[in-house]
Amino acid sequence: MNIDRNLRSRILMTLPIAAVALSLAACAGGPGGGSGGSDRPSADELSTGITKILEDSGQSDLLTADQVDCIAGEFLDSEVSDQDLKNMAGGEDLQTSEEAKQLVTTTMQEAVTTCAATE
């Protein structure tokens, strides 16, 4: 039981870190010229992109692959725009607006909480 409590504490501590990792580049502005289109990326593409964003921010050891997959699913079910999801799937932490940045941050916080028990 202590192991589960420690694991949960560690995962819950990642919530603000992961949210920051996925919102840092938003301060730099919008996406650098997307290809257009309106299809959402696949769960696998989004998982790969989230993993890259976490790796690039030095946070790759905070979440398991299953947790990242779960988070990707939560993002796909969210109101986050197709373009913002495409940016994430491409490993870019770029949102189309300040409102989109807030939505991505909130969605990440909720997804980490939801997926924290996945392991």
C-alpha cells in the first residue's frame, strides 16, 4: 500500500511539471505555418508527440508509456483544436492562441489526474 501511495504522490507531483512542459512554447506565439486540414491525429501520433515534448523538457521519466497513451486519449476526446493536437503530435508545444494554451494546460492537468492510476 505504501508503494501505491508513493507512486500516486509521485505521479500527482508530475501534474504541474507536465502541464508546464506542454505550455512553455505557447509563449512564443502560434504555430509556424501548419499544413491545414481538419483531421485529428491518431492516438499513436499524439502519444509520440507528447513523449517528445516531455523528453525535450527533461521530463520523460515522469510518466509511463501507458500513462502517455491514456493522456493522448484524453486529449483526443477533449475540446482541444485539431491544429493544436497536430502541433502536439508533431512534438511541438505550440498553441494557436492564449485561450488554446489555457485549454491545453487544463486538459493536461485533468488527463494526468485521470491517468495517474494507469500502470
